[in-house]
Amino acid sequence: MNASASLRASFYGPDGPLGPPPQSKRYTIAGDVEALRWRRTLVPVNYADYSSYCRQIKEEVSRESICEVEQTPEPPTIRDQIARMFTIWPYRDANWVIAILFVIGSISFGVNALFSLLSVFFPLTVFPGEIELAIPITTLFGALFFVSGGTLTLIAGWNADKGTFEPEFKTEDGSTKTYKPALLGSSAWLWVPTIADLKAALRTVPFQSSVIQFFGGLILSVSVVGGWPGVLSPDDLMGLQLFLFTPLAIGGTMFFFANIRLLVWLQDHWYKPKPGSASWQAAFWSSVGSINFALAGFALFMGDMNTSTIANIVGSWTFLIGSIFQWYDLMAFHPDDWAT
């Protein structure tokens, strides 16, 4: 779940003709008016001439200085945006890197769940090394990509509004301007936040979701270590419960609450779904995947291996669907390769 991408989009919207953040004013004040406003020296003036001059300045401000931002008249088509996913690789955009990490991690978990399904329901198809090597390795790689993505999501959260405005969006006077996110390795990018940046980020729902997801990912990783062959004995029920079943159940539950919180935040109203939004679809499918991860852990507590296996494969592949939706949604920021 790439919550930082949703946070950044809430500030600026997708790439294209853009305006400043919602809280910013969309007009400028002429330098002459500003100078008159802050003038401290009292100078005798001719009132008639002064009044005429002020009216002239106001007319010029109304006619020339107001820069009203217009939204993109023709947003990219679905086909164009899908094409961007495979032709544009903005590897300096942290949110793109996060999206790819979650996609690869979900694929790894999906392959792992498929191996587990075959070993439980079709034991005759088990090949040498599947249980001892293939299953734990795919679990390990999936966890590494998820934890890496979750950690970078936190960092991207306090960098969400650190981008710059460059002259590329059209205004009434013919000038153009656009928003470019802070890129990895750029002077605008902050690996360590200031206290003010951290406090500001913590007040946003997407960043709060990222924090929950981060700790959920760390807890979920304990089950990877506990499930590694040779770490715990199959007869050690207490150890399995503490280091395998419990982390899986708690980590999946935390993932679910993080995703469902983001899902509600993305809606116009908490009770009104928004299926037409790619970011909403990403949060929805990630929520489905998360609750299935949690269900897999709870089923293991009850000794129901069949239910746990099914929940694991459903969770893995629905999380992959959510990751792909997030990747697709992110490409609206990248009409070209400016972030490479």
C-alpha cells in the first residue's frame, strides 16, 4: 500500500496542468500595490491623482495578474496510462520505487502461496526442495520487499510536499507551470525529517496509515523467521504460536486497519465507495489481501491448515491486484521520463 502517493496526490493532483496546494492562494498582488500597503512614510499627496492611480493599478491587477489554474482538459486515457507503466521508468520518484517494491513483493508472496496450496491439496505435485527451499525463500523475498516498501513509504510521507513548481502549466497570461515531486538524491529530498515536517505528516491520514503499515510489516516479518526450516520444531506448539501464528495474525490485522483507514479517507463520504478511482481500487484490494493474511494466521491457531492456505493465496493475489492499481494510478504523474 503506497499511502505516500495518495498523500502527495491530495496536495497536487496528478501530473499535468497543475495548481499549488489547496491551501495556497491562486492569485498574485502587483508590486506597486504591495509597496503602497507596507509604506511606512507619510508623504503629502494629491488625493485626486492618488485615487486615479490606485484605480489604474486595480484594473491592471484584475486584467493581468490573476493566474487562475485550470485542470487538465484531456486526462490520459486508460490505454495511454497502461502504456506508461511499461515504457516510462521514473526510478528517481520514490513513490514509483515503492509501487514496484510492492508489486514484486506481492508476486513473491503469490508464488509462495501457490507452492503452499499445491503442497497441501496436491501433495503428489510436490517437487524436491519445494517445502525446504522454494516456500521459505519466496516468503523471505516477499517480506523483504514489503518491509523495504513500507520503510520508504514513511520517508516519502514527509517528502510529499517537498517538490518544486516549474513553469509548465498554462495560465491566463500564457505562462505555464507544473509540479515535480522531490526526487531521490535531489536537494529537496529529506531522508531525516525536521520536527516540523514530522508533526505535519503525522496529522495526515495517509502518513498515519503508513506508520501502522510499517509496524505491521515488521511484526509480519517475525513469522518469516519463525517459519524458516529448522528454526522451530513442528512439535513446539508454543513456539509456533508465538513466532509464526501470532505475528501473521497481528501483522495482517494491522495491514487491514491501515488500508481500510486510507480507503475511507479516499472517499468523498465515509459511507460512499469510490470504485471509479484507481487509488480507491488499490486501497480496496489491499484491504481484502490484508484481512486474508490475518485470517491465515487465525486459522493456523485453530489448526485449520486448509482455510489458512486458501486465505493465504487469496490474500497474496488480491494484494498484487491492489499494487498494480497503485502503480497504474501513480503513472498519471509521469507523462514523460523527467524523473529518470
